[in-house]
Amino acid sequence: MRILVVDDDRAVRESLRRSLSFNGYSVELAHDGLEALEMIASDRPDALVLDVMMPRLDGLEVCRQLRSTGDDLPILVLTARDSVSERVAGLDAGADDYLPKPFALEELLARMRALLRRTKPDDEDAESVAMTFSDLTLDPVTREVTRGQRQISLTRTEFALLEMLIANPRRVLTRSRILEEVWGFDFPTSGNALEVYVGYLRRKTEADGEPRLIHTVRGVGYVLRETPP
């Protein structure tokens, strides 16, 4: 697996290069967002570890530019400030996950493994069996999502979350179970990433005024059903 590490701090870049290389990853380095975009365009890596605060082009703008072209490259954002607004800004820009500095190497490696697990391509020989609930359809092999005749474009994390919900129709899923299954690690329970992504899914699945299918079960989690619980 090839990882592109982007950070304007040389010490951070080298530390991540050594650590990731030691754990079996092939690592390339970029010192700012513009260099990162050039490297991605010439030789696309398998994942991106991206600092937010950088000269010339910051990490959030790199995310936005990649997502605006439809690129679903897995992105782990590093941020110096662990505030709700910082986390939401990263997710809004298109990051798949975020990690506040300073961080433990073990956590970065765990998040990277989880991110890459979610991005493994489906078996090309697997039979495509679409899942349907009401007028919402999700195909786990082609990764196509539609509501009625309308096609819906989802990010990787949005797709994983919707896939879990549609695989458990009318069944209340706890917040902790969703975080564990979708994110693949012990996600900070104080964070609001799940709420942010549920909001994204609702906006996309209700964009043409369709009735809500993803409902909140206060104090518990979420459920996919035709009417509020």
C-alpha cells in the first residue's frame, strides 16, 4: 500500500515516513497541498495523510479539489486543534477521518488500517445483489445508490453507513455499534462525526423532497424505517 504524507513540517513528515515504512507501507512525501495534487495526478497513491495548516494550499482545499473531481482517494486529515468546528470542517471538505495532534502512533496506524479496510474493492467475480428499502436501492458491488429514478453520489464513509442501515431495515442500531462497524475502531464517543454523516445522508436521500427514511432514536442511535419511531 502506497501512502502519501503531506505536511509542511519536515520533522513530522520524516517521523511518519519512518513509522509507516516500519509497518509495511510504501511512503511518499509532499511539503504542501500543491505538491500533493501534482503527485496524486501523476501517480495516485492508495491513501493520503494530510495536514490541515500548510502554505500555498491547505489540507482542506486539497480535500475539496479532489472530491470536486469525483476522486474518492482515502484521506486521513491531521489537525492541530481538536475542536468540533475543526472536525466538522475536515469532514465537510471530504476527509474520511481526522486525527488531532499530538497523536499516538498506534492510533494513526489503527485509523489507517480501518480506512484501507473500508476501501478494499469488492471481489470482481462477486454477484451483484442490490439491497432495497422503500424506493432506496444500494448495490454493494457496483456501489450505485438510487432513490426512485434519481442516482445518488456518496463518499466512501457515507456509503458504508447507508449500507449498514439498509442491511438492518427497521432495526435500531446503537451509536456505538455503528461507529465500531463503519469506522472500524473505537471512535471517540464525544465526537459528532456520526451525526455529521447522518446529516449528509439525509440531505442526499431527501434532496428532491422525498420522505425521510433515516430516523434518530434519541439516546440510542438510528434506524432506517418509513415512519418516525
